[in-house]
Amino acid sequence: MPDDTRPITTYRMGSCNAAIWRNVNDQDGQSVAHYSVTLQRRYRDKDGNWKDATSWYPGHLPQLILLLIRCTWWIASQEDSAADDAVSAEA
């Protein structure tokens, strides 16, 4: 049984992270996977403790763009693989 409390994969660039989550829903009697992406930034506060943030400085935007492109490609590859499996099952 998969651990639904953890992302299926993560990517990191500098202090920015992207996590991809897999959610399975029942659609017309079939299990269908849907993916979502969360973004966060890690930083240390004045006491040296690690914190998470979901706000961005302009310098983070190129990192976010590249992370989102990676996530898009990863999700597309999963959907392509699922489509290939469906075609093979029909043959």
C-alpha cells in the first residue's frame, strides 16, 4: 500500500522545492491517478531554525519556472505511460 502522506517525487533548486503528489480517485468504476504539485521555500530564521514559506522574491521566479517545467515533464511521462498501458491492455 503506498504511503499517501509523502510526495511521489520531489525536485529542488536552491532553497525552492517542488513536490508531486499522486491522488487516486474512482471514475466510472476505474481507478484514475491525478497529480498535484506543491511549492515551498526553505529558509533559516534569525535563531537558525528551518522554516517553510510559500512566498517568493523575484530572484526565486526562474527557479520556480524550471521546477514547474520539470514537474510538468514528469507528470506527462506518467500519463503517457498509463496511456501506453491502456493501449497494450486493449490489444
